[in-house]
Amino acid sequence: MEQHFQKKFNHLKELCSQKGLRLTHQRTEVLRELASAKDHPSAETLYSRVKGRVPAISLDTVYRTLGTFMDLGLAAKVPVDGDLGRFDGDVSPHHHVVCVCCGAIRDFIWDEVSCGELPAEVTDWCHVTDTQVIVRGICRDCKGSDS
Ligand SMILES: [Zn+2]
Ligand SMILES: [Zn+2]
């Protein structure tokens, strides 16, 4: 994971100098946390994790930093509804499966869909830039506890 962060960090450093953005300590720490998170954290979750190392950071800064990262293509928002927004430090093509009980989100790869052909209704109507599937269900942990 540290390696993943290092790659992202170098990318961020490059983008910041290109775009004239300051590579602040706070931005670096938000990126470190997001790059190492596997659970698609919300801004609030990231905030509470980063705050341990950077007590001066505010929730607002975390939101704005995430917005900047998304503009730069370093982060993505997971398109789940009924949520304040969950963030992904992995912007490579993948899909998500969401537990409707506890809100856990997991990644999965589905090449048949990612590389497959879409119906003409879609391709006639727009130029497709990416395809992302959200699968909803009840995870094993949640199912186990109520049955
Ligand atoms: Zn669950
Ligand atoms: Zn993901």
C-alpha cells in the first residue's frame, strides 16, 4: 500500500507543479489515507483518520481536498445513493458491490462488462466514456447476524 501511495504522491506532486497548486502537508496526508484505504471511506471517516496525524485539519479542508483530487483524476466518488459520498483512491476501471445494511463497499473486476459491448440504445445515444456497475445486496456479516 505504501508503494501505491508513493506512486500517487509522485503523480500529485507533478500535477501540483503543472497546475500551480501548493502541495500542502494536509493534501499529502489526505492522499496517504485515501490511497491506503480499502473501504471507500466517506469524507467524515477520512477526516477522523487524518486528524490523528494532522490535528489542525478541518472537515471542510478534507471535502475541498477530495474535490481537488477528483478534478485531478486522483480520486473518484463511488456512485452509491442515499449516502453523503464515498471516495475511492483507486481510479482504475472496476465495479462496486454495496451492502444495503451496513454500507460496506467492495471492489470487483468484471471484464465481460468493462470490455464488452453495450446495447445500441446506449451507444446510439452517447459516446461511452466509462461503464461502472453497482451491485446491491446484504453482505455475509449482516445476513449472519439477523438470521
Ligand atoms: Zn453488511
Ligand atoms: Zn472502488
